[in-house]
Amino acid sequence: MAQPTSVVGAEAAAPFKVARVVAIDLGASNGRVFVAEVGQEHFEFAQVHRFWNGAIWAGGHIHWDVLRLHRGILDGIRTAGRMGHLDSIGIDSWGVDYGLLDADGTLLGNPVHYRDDRTRAVVDPVVKSVGPLELYRRSGIAVVPFNTIFQLVAGRDDAQFSLARTLLLMPDLLGYWLTGSVGAEETNASTTQLLRVDGSGWDTELIAKLGISPGLFPPVRRPGEQLGLLVPEVLAETGLDYPVPFTAVGSHDTASAVMAVPAVDPHFAFISSGTWSLVGVELDRPVLSEESRAAQFTNERGVDGSFLYHRNVMGLWLLQESMRTWERLGKTFSLEELVSSAGAEAPLRSVFDPDDPVFFPPGDIPARISQVCHDLGQPTAETPAQVTRSILDSLALAYRRTLRLASELSEKRVDVIHIVGGGVHNTLLSQLTSDACGLPVVAGPIEAAAIGNALVQAQAIGTVGAGRWAARASVANRMELHVYQPSEGAARRWEGAEARITGT
């Protein structure tokens, strides 16, 4: 990789042509550290470190092992630093989860995992107390049981809350340990359902009404803001001997992933495909109608002032958890084996709604799929190949329903679907999505969140033009992409399959 021409913050520095940045991308099952060199006509990108992440059961709740995440980040920065001068570092992760700090800035306990069931009893009372449409119009965010608003109400009487002085969402917490800087990046903050949709900051009136101290919430920051430099102990731990800036990126991984969509015009839909599938369209303004609320669409903040109008679909969690179930039974399959065998199964034999709440908790997903299909009067999925085909067909159907609604409710025409994220590996799902939706599908990049993360850092430094379209243009022709076209005559089959689920 080429050496950058200057260092952020250096006196009388020459203009950058290429910036070397570290993009840290944290997912539900692992964390990855990438080094990217980014310029207007230059893009090189490599993963330099990977580490485990996952749920930890302890004390009756599911937690994140946040210190392990911090350790993995430090190890990744150390490896990246050995490759050459670092001009910036940024972190993106999943949304909604948080840690609480005391008056000394000490973390009061391991953050609780969004799959913990502690919010079950508080969702309905909270929504009723505010009013469903009022809550939606204030935040633009759909009611989902794991949203931060419900986690906070469920935990507000815990001992931790009596000592808490600051709340930090996961990427902000990890950034705080690197820099000592306290804040809340806007895209991730929007997932709390406590950020005002009009861009005026935290909804302190609502927060206080729910019995939570507004003083817990730090200042809101936007993608591209430089948040400070790595503190001396982090420099020493990672072997760096010069100032390294930390930049706020689209710290919600969906925001970073959509930033990296290689679209050439606005008439695209996105599917950020991984453990979850985030399915929707990019808008310049939110959709706050009662019809939108009832359809459970959310208006999360994107990069460059955009709104990501989408729904959460259960995603490849269904296949990941099925693979874990089979492994516990002594049957280990690779993803490639399962997708290949699923491709030989009869299409649309057994389909279901992936968003049925029965599929949310960990456990025996194949048994739940068979039961749901039986209840719908369909053949049960018995073998791993049948279960896999049932999952992929059902996800494609869910994408079809969701994108049709997104287009109708937002009044935005969709000409092409971009699939980004780890789901790009699943070639059968990409083809099924094209068939189900009757639209071309462009699959890639796989590491979209990390690429979008790197693009925002490069924009902050000045090696990429301002705005999301300039950033996309700088890398669109340098990505490995695969295009899928809908199969002839597929539409009628998918309409019939959808009717078996919806009854219409």
C-alpha cells in the first residue's frame, strides 16, 4: 500500500491524495479490523484482524463481552499500525445496545444483549403511555421490543441506574475507551427511538416522561466529525508513537453499509444482509404516516443527512442458528454444502413468515420451522437441505413484500436491488431475491459496512469528495459485484407462494 502524503493535524501539511484509515466493523458474531487506502481514484482494502463476538449468558441475562471486544480492537490497531502510518480510525457496530458509566467514567456492568427478554413486559405500557402514532412521529422509529427505549425502561430500577451518569451506545463506548471523548454518533443514536426525527437532538421531554434522566445522554455527533486522538495508554498498548485521530463514521453498521452501496442513481433499494436483513430504500426525508407506522417501517438516520427507510427482516440468523442446532446434534455442514443441497430441492415447497416472533430467541429453529409450516397446512421441512431451502425461499418472499411496501409508502420507484454484507456469499438467495421481486439484483460488496466506514473517514480527511454520491463514485468501479436477473416466468409462482402465508 502507498504511503499517505501527510498526517492529519500536522502543521503546514500538504493536501492528502490517499489516506490510510482503520475501519473497525463489529457484528453480532465477530469483529473485524480493516486497513483501507482511499483516494478519489484509489482504493485498496484488506482485513488485518478478526476476533470472536457473541452472547454470554450470566446472572440470568444475555450480555456482550465488551472487554473482549476492546481487546480485539487494540490487537487489530496494533497489526494495522505495523503496515504503515495511520491517518484515522473509526468504529461501526449494531445498534440499540449500550453501557452505563458512573461519575468517574467507569463502566458499571457488561452491556445487555438485545436478544435478552427483559423488555417483554414494558413495550405495550410504554407505547400506550405515549401513543403509538405520537411515538412514531417524534422519532420516526418503528416499535421493536429490543429498542433502547424499552431496554432503559426495563432497567431503570436496577442498582446500576442509581449510579449511572452517562449512557454510551456500543461504538461510542468503545471509542470512549480509545480517546476519552464522550458523545453519541447520530446514526446509531437514532436506533434508540429517543432521538428526534427532525434533527434537533435528544427528545428530552419523552426521556423524562419515561422516568429516565435526560442527563445520561451525551452530545450528538455526526459522521465525519473528528472526536479526538488516541489516548497515550492506547498508543503505548498498540505500539504507535504519533497522534492518531478517531473519526465518527456512520457508526450504525447499516448506515455504513448503505454508504457503500455502488448505486449510480437514487432509484435503488438496499438489502443489508447478515444476521439481520435490513430491507428498504434511501430517502432525503422521513415517512411518518400512520400507514408507515402500521407497516412497521423505520426511518433511521443515514450518512450525509439521509434517512434509511426500511424494515428489519429476521435474516440469516435463521440459517446460522439452524447450523448451530445441527452441530449440537453432531451434524456439521458448511454454508456452501447447505446452499448447494438446497438448490436441488423443490422450490417454494414450504414457506413461512421469517418475522414470526417464534424465531427470535436462540434454540431449535429447524423444529420451529417444521411446526409453523405444518400449522400453515404445508409439508414440513425435515432434512437440512429442506430446512435451508425453506429459509431462503421465505426470506426472498419477505424481501418481496417489504420492498413492495417500501416503494408504495415512500412513493419511490425502485429499478434495482443492491444486496450488501455477508449475505452476498449466498448466491442462491441472491437469485431467489431477483426472481421473487422481478428486478435485477447487484450483489456486493461483502464488507460494505467497513467500506462505508472507511469512506466517511476519507471524506473527513479530504481524499474523497463530499457527499454520499461522490464517495460511492470513488469506489463503485473498484468493487467485486455480481448481477442476477429474474428468471423467466417466475412471478406467478412467487405470487402463489406469498398467498399461502398471507391468505390473500
